[in-house]
Amino acid sequence: MSKIFRRIFILNFLILLIALLLYSQLAIGYSQDEFFYLALILFISLFITSFLLTKLIVLPISLNLENTQEEFKKFNDDMKNINHQKTFELELVNTALQEKFKEQKELAETLQEKLTVETIEKEKKELLLIHQSKLAGIGKVSINMLNECEESISSLNFILQNINTIHKQIGFKNELVNKSMEQLDKIISEMQIKNEELKNFIKPNEVKKEFFLDEIVMESLQMVEENFMNHNIKIDYNFSKSINLYGFPTEIAQVIFNILQNAKEALIEKNVAPKKVFVSIKKDKDFAYINIVDNAGGIPQHIIESIFEPYFTTKKHKKASGLGLFISKIIIEENMQGKLEFENASEGAKFIITIPILEESK
């Protein structure tokens, strides 16, 4: 409204100027009274004209212009608001789409990881089943062979007893024969002991049970002792006694046997002197620890992460399957709820087996 009043004021001011100009021109030739009335009539006429112009023309036009400007401004404001609203809505939609895309991507990655893990787990189970099947088959064949060996040993023992009886009956005395008989008797006794050890070591279809860890480790060492001696490999050990575990003792023995065999082959390949393997058993409040260390120089750093993978082997001969350490890790970590780890020690390789102990051993 201020603009309208300014325009009316300007218009009246112009009319007043016109009136003053006319007044100055008309003042010539008239008396004072006549001029006053004439000026009054002129002023009133101009005022009425100004009022009518303002009322009928200027004011409506000004109001119309101002309304138009207000509407145009409102329209612009509305358009800005609409644009802001649309922009905001588009940003919301864009953000929602980005979040949805991110969720879909994460879901796809999760599914891929799950599929990969499931595939790996499936392969591990299949390999373990194959290995266990082979072990079971080997165990059955070995047990049959051991039974046959036991029968042969019994027959030899029976024959030896008969020879001793005959010698006593006929009174035959010969130092060489007697010495040979004593040696034969000793050999038969050792064969019986080895036969029993093999029977205890190879037990197909074993079930979980309680056992003393030091006894199982000692049995494993006795199994490889002679073979190690033939290759000039010395085994030292230090055991904590009476560590009671629950699980598969034969599988534990198999793991220790696998690691000892790897140590033997590394020592032979590197041809170090002297060749040494050290086995220790320790425990704390909750776990038993088996450390197996050799002095063959260790494993190259770049392949350490691969030694527990299936089919990975550094052995050059064709008999190497690359499954020994892989199966050993599954046995310890899945069947015994423990851990099988590796690190390079000062002189060679070090395998650490960690197994939970039973309450009564704590």
C-alpha cells in the first residue's frame, strides 16, 4: 500500500503545481475578490479532478499492479518451495536407493561368503570322511595282520618252548644253542610288545573316551623311535604327568605321528647334524600344550600360511598327499575343540597343539 500512497501523493503534488501555474497566469487583469473566487473554483475543480483520477484510475491500477506483484512474488515463492520440496524428496529417494543398493550389495557379499564358507566346510568334511574311511580300512587290515602276527608269535613261542623241553629231556647242552634260544626268546617278547603297541595305536571306529595325554604321546614316540634311530635322529622329551583329556586318543596319536614324520623328512632332507626333535607336554589351568620342535631350519615365511591347506606339500616324492597337516588340524580343532598352530623356532619348525583338559586334571 505504501507504493500506492506515494503515487497518489506525487499525482496531487503535480496537480498542485499546475494549479499554482494557472493561478499565476490568471491573476493578471482580475480584482482581488474575483481572482480569489476564480482560484478557489480552479482549486476545487482540480482537487475533484485529482480525486476522481485517483479514485477511478490511479488507485485501481496501482492496486492491480501491487496485487499482480504480490501474486507473482507468491508464485515465485511457491515455485521455490515446490522446487525445494521436490529436491528434498529426490534426495530422500536417492538416499533410500543408495541404502537399498548398499543393503543388496552387503547381502550379496554375505551370501557369497556364506556360500564360500559352506563350500569349504563341505570339502573339509568330504576330505575328512575320505581320510577317516581310509584310516578305518587301514586299521581293519592292520588289525587282521596283527592278529596273524600274534598267531605266528604264539606258534614261535610254542616251538621255542618245545625245543627247550626236548633239550632238558635229552640233556643236550651247547652254549651257542642256548645263547641263540635266549636271543630268540627275547625277540619273541619284543615282538609281542610291539604287536600290543600297534594294536593300541590302530583302533578303527573309536569312540570318545577319557585318556592320559602323556601315555598317548609316549606311544607315538615309541612307534617312530626305531625308525628315527636308523636315521640318527635323537628324540628328547619332557612330559607333565597325569593330564586327563576327553576325546579320540588314536586321532591324537595320529596327529603327533604326522608331525613327527614331517620333522623326520625335513631333517633327512636338510641333512643337519646332529638331528634332533624335542617333544614337551605342559598345562595351565584350562589347557594342555604339546610342543614338537625340530632343528631342520624351519619353513620359509611365504608358505607358512599354506601348510594347513589341503593338498599343499613341499615334499618332492609322489607319495605325499598334502593332507597330513590339513587332517591333523581338523582332528585337533573340530574333534578335540583345540588348536593346532605353527611357528618357526630358533633352529627349526615348532608345532603347538592346544587341547582343553578335564576338570579333574586342573
